[in-house]
Amino acid sequence: MSDTDVLALFERGLYKDALRELRTIEKRRSLLLSESILLIELLRRSGSTDESISRGEELLRHKGLSLPQRCSAEHTLGNCYFRKGNRTKAAEHYRAGIELARDANALLEECSLQVHLFANQIH
């Protein structure tokens, strides 16, 4: 299965199927950065929060991430830390993502991160 097929599964909400396919791909070769970004989000959505955090933090150390990819990783990590109850770490990642989104002129992503940061602050 190709990465576009995995993305199609994700977009249809078939997260477990998409995750299974990415894991199959990962057994054959190293994941592309775009696939790794999708993987950490799929792990989060499937409840594998700790693995999503571990892989996400490792991914952020990768110098080849594009600005949108880095922003997406920060967003996913913010959501993971929020789910685990670590509001301080969640806010750090949301804020980092907000700054990246501003730099990339990604208004939709910035707004989404702002909403998550706000929700983090009122809970």
C-alpha cells in the first residue's frame, strides 16, 4: 500500500487501518517524514499516547522537518500531553506550534492551536 492510500484511510477516519498499514510499511523500510508525522497522530488517535509522545519528541529533533510538519508534530504532542494531564508540557507544545504556524502563515493551524491552548488553560 502506498502512502497516499494510508492518507486516504486516515481521511476516511479509518485510523486503525491506517496505523496498521503504516506499521507494515515501517517493517519494510524507514518511514518518510510525512509518514512519521501521520504515524504520531494515528498513535494519539488510537490511544497510544506514550508511544506518540516518544516518537513525536524524537521526530522534533529531526533537522529535515518542514515548518508545517514541525507545527503538526507540536500540535499532536500538545494534544498528547493534555490527554495525560500534563498541562504545562501541553501548553509549551501548543505555543511552539502557534509560533511556527505564524511563521508559516498557516492561519487555520494557528487558530486550531490557539483553541487547544485556551481549552488547556480553562480545564
